[in-house]
Amino acid sequence: MSETLLTKMLQKGIEKKEEWRRNSANKTAEQLQPGQKNTTFSIVPNTTGLPTANNPVVKTYIENKHKVTKGYFDSLKASTNATAKMNLIKPSNTSLTSPLSTTTDSIANTTTAVALIPPSNKVIANVQYPGITIHFGDYEWDYNRGALYYRKSSDKRTEIANFALAIQRVIEIRDRLDSPGETTYQVQITHAQGCTLRGISENRYKSELTKIGETINPIFNIVHKSLFDRYLSDVVAQYWAQGGQKSLELSIHGWIYSSATHTCQYAFNNTYVQIPVGTAYVINDVEKVSSPGMARTFLDSYLRISKNVNLLLTALLYTLQTHIALPYKKITGQRLQSAMVFQGETQHGKSVLAHLLSRGLQNKCHNDYFYKFDGTNASISHILGKHGQGLYVFDDIYRKAQADDSRSDVEKLNTIARILGDGIIASKMKRFGNGLEDAKPFDGGVIITAELSPVENESTQGRLIINKFDRAAHIDFNSNQDLTLLQTSPELFDAFLSSWISFMEAQFKQAHMDLKDRHHILYQALQKQKLHTRLCAYGSMALNTLYFFVQFCEELGISIDFTSAKQHILNILQAQHLEYRRHSDADALRELIADAINCGHLPIADNKESYSRNMAGYIDNEGHYCIIIARLEEILRQNGYTKNDCVAMYEKLFNQGLLDSTSRTSHRMSCGNQRPYYFRFAPAIMENVEDRNPIQLTIDNALFVMKGHN
């Protein structure tokens, strides 16, 4: 290379050096865009043999290049500092060019335009942009870009998704007060196009949001899955860290008892109730209708749909008892253990009245209040255990042609009586035999409509209250405007029950001792008159409810004949006591023995001297019937009694004083070769059930007045 060419190149390099210094001083690195691609320099390979380290031209180029790139990255680093928040992205999104705006003949400067790009899975410099909201920790939402980022370090961030999440509320919804319910997250989803609120079950929180494009909306896209999984957990943790609370909502129907305050409150929709763990919000379809006028209209029309007002009042009183059964039990310790049977011939209005009474406050929240009796026995437990409160109707027991169908009705009736008596729905085996389900309480009532009751045992009969529909009491369907009004305006009964519940809610708080003492006084008064124990329980509760019902009607402006209604209840109890005696196992056995003696199937000698071996026994000097056990049990076996049945019946006869001993070896004949053993029965064994110990129930009105309690 000639010295002249070398001198020219050096001179030109010096000029370029001065020019670069001037450009560097005039243009700051603030003009560079964070996402701008590095300027690419290239050296034209026409300087073969040029030294690389000591050549002045190359040295000058390297120094100046480092100055430019150093300033470029310094400006990026400075923009992340809290004291240097510079707007590095123009709103107009115009392209920026490299500060090296000019080129030489040996150095080519290639410039690339920069624009905002859609979200992508790449790490970019973490710069403070306008419109960015830092959610928490290392996560931030960029409204301009419509993207959620994770700060990987102080100067870098990684895009996670094109939406952000925030938990607004956590709600636990229970359908039973004593067991945990399902927890739901109220999640706000923020997107570039706006916000949406969605309720997601706690159990499906991650599974639903990790597939958000499929489960919620295709516009939502997850860019970085592993970071998003971490983000979901951090969103929940941040809600609790900021003092988030879990709200409790109840989808329960009926009364809610607070053991902390020993108070009951009815769960009307959109109301707050006190529970042992705090306050809960009620969400169900039981709407409170606060209208005394509508309540009065219902009662006026209801008492006119039949000529037998006492029959209507008895049915209505039982319905009102079913709607206060839980708080009544908590205060007095007495459950509603009896079902009411509307018994009468067809077309007497039994089903119409039952359907009318069963709809109050229940027809909108569930459809389990009215069932045909043709359902299975297992379905009865399911129906009564589903809600556990209120009134349920099983309609239409009639005489079946097949014996198996009749036995099925008996079994179902026994199931209802057992549930009412026990107050719980028996637990059953879980699916696949995985343990037993929890037993469910039942604090409601049942109305059964029947032409003839198929009751066969005293246990069931003692839990049935028969309300008979005779011809004088039947409901007239023709031109019955009052019945039509009640059937077409169910809100009238809703208003009546709402007013009754509100009235009794106040009584439970203010006069609970009054209610408790009156119940026990009435119970003792009925018990002293030898009324059956189970009937005493129902009678005291019915009479106590009648007392409050009369006061409730006075507030509505309607007068009720208390004495007449009270006597009608007592008449029902008397008739039911007689029915119970007829279905008593012990009385049935006693009648069978008496019939066998009267008909000659068990021939009995008038005295011991007249006894012979072909006879079944004799009457001793005290008038007792001495009957040979073998002969007696042969007759009982012919009538369907097993040996075990006989043992149980002997025990009941002994308890009633009709048998002096249950031992099979206490008495033995003193004559004859075999000297058989015998039972010694009291003379009352031959008395008629209807004639023995008849009762006439009376309750003085003075017993209803409680003094000393508020």
C-alpha cells in the first residue's frame, strides 16, 4: 500500500472521529427504544492486511461503537430506577432510528424500525410503563399491552397471560348447618377488553382456570403455564394475606337454632341469621310476605270452605305445629311425634285440603312437599330427610286388591311413624360400601290422606291423629268461591304463615318460659286422666299451640271460639285413645282369649271340681281363669302368633295386671296323670275393650294462664 493512500485514510479517519464526537454530544441515549434492535455494523472487507489492534482507524471505530452501545444500555438501566421514570414508548408508537444516522464508505449502518408487538413468550426489559398496575409481589398488569407479567429480576419480566385475576370474595354455601359446605371463589378476570366476574368452586379453581380458554372464553390465553400455576396459588394467598374473610351463605329452609344464644330464627330469603359461628346470609326461595291484610283474607276464606269449622281448625293447627316444630322442641324438649291422617270416603276433599295446606312457603323452594303414596318405602326416608322441616303430604292410601300391595302400605306407614317417633332419618350405607352416611334430623310433620287406615300395630297407631271427613265435614267443590280464591292465590297462605312465624318468633324470645311451663302442665293434666303417653305429647303441644293461635287471630282481627276448638281436640284424643286400645297387641291377645273362651274353643270349667282332662282350664275360687299353657298356645298358633310373639304379649298382660306371672312353671294342675302347667289370668281378661276404663277428657281453661312469666 502506498504512503499517499495511507495518509488519506488516516486523514479521513480523523475527520470521522471528530464527527462522531459531535454526534454523541448532541444526541442522548434517551431517544432509544427499549425494544429496539441493536444497530448492525459491518466493515467492508477491502482492507486486506490492515492491522486489527493498533490501526488508528479500527481503534477509533471500536471506541466510538462502545460509547454508543454503552449509552444505549445505560439509558435502559437508568429507566428502571425509581428516580428516573422516563416515558420510553411514545403514544404515537413511531419508529425510532439509530443515533448513527450517517455511514461511511467502509462502514455500513443498518437501521431497523421498532413497533409495539403482540404478547409473546419472551423476556423483555422491565421498564416502568404508563398504565401499569402492580397487583402484588412480582406480578404486574400492563393495560397498554393487555398482558400479565412476572418480574424475573430487577431489569427483566416474563409474560404469563393476556389476563389478570383477583379474588373479590370467598363464600361458603351450606345446605346443612352442622356440616361444611362448598366454598366458592368470586374471581374478577381482567382483560384488555374489560372485566368479568365469575364464581368458581374451590375444588375446581385450578382445573378450570388452567383451561380457561375452554371453560370460560377463548379470548383468554395462557402464555407461560408453569408461572401461571404459581400465579394461581399466589392469588389465593394474597387474598388471605390482605385480611380477606370467608362469607357464609345458607341454602337452608326452615328454622336455624343458635346454641350460643339459645334462640331460633326463621331462614327467610335475603336475610341475615345468627349461627354459632357468627352471622350468615340466607339464599333460598322462601320469601317472606309481610301483609296482615292478606293473612286475614286467607283465614276468613279458609274457615268457610267447609261447614265443619273445627275440622278445618284442627288441620290448620297441625300445619302450624309443623312450621314451629324445631324451636318448640328446643324450648320444651317435646318433638312433634305424630302424623295427621285425613280419613274419609272418596270425593270428600281430603287431598284438596292437604294440597292447600302443604304449599305454604314451600312451593317455590322445592317440590318435595306432596307425594303419592305409591312411591317406594326407601323414597320416604329420602324425601323426609332432604329438608328435614316443614309439612309433607303422602296422598291416597286405599284398599289394594293384592295382599302384597297392602303389606307395602303398612311398611311405608310404619316407616313414617318410626321417623316421626325417632326424630331422625336412619343412616344408610354409602356407595360402594364406604361407611355409613350421617343420620339426618327430622323436625317437621306429615299429613296422610286415606280412605281406610291400614294400621296393624299399636306402635304406629299411637303416632297417628285421625281427622275424619264425614258427610257433614266434606268440602263442597261446586261454587266454592273461597276454595277457588285460595287455590288461585297461594300468596295468601304465604302471607298467613309468614305472619304466624313472625308472631311465634317473638313469643319464643319473650315468653319461652310461659310456653314451656304451660306445655308441661297440660301434659300432666292429660296423663292423670290415663290418656296414652304418646297422645299426651301431641295433645299438650296441640292445646298449647291453640292458645297462641287464638292470640294470633286476635291480632289479625278475627275471633276464634277457644273452648269449642279445645273440646274438638280433646274429642279427637279420646277417639284416638280408643283406636290405640283396639290396636294394642296386649288387648288384641286379650280379646282373642276372651273370644276363644266364649266360643268354646277353650272350654273352661266353672270351678276346680268340675274340671276334666278334655277341658282347657277352670275358674278358681277368686274368679281367676286358670288356662293350660299348651291349649292356649295351640289356639294362638292357629291365629298367627309365634312362640316369641306369645312371650312378648304375656309380658304386656302382666304389666296390665291381667296375668299374675309370666313364668311357665309357676302354676301346675294338682289332678290328672300329666299335671299340665297353666297361666292364671285376672277376671278382667273377659271385659270388653271399649267398656274397660273409658275416659272423658277435660281441661280447665285456667290451666292456660301462666302467672309469673313474661
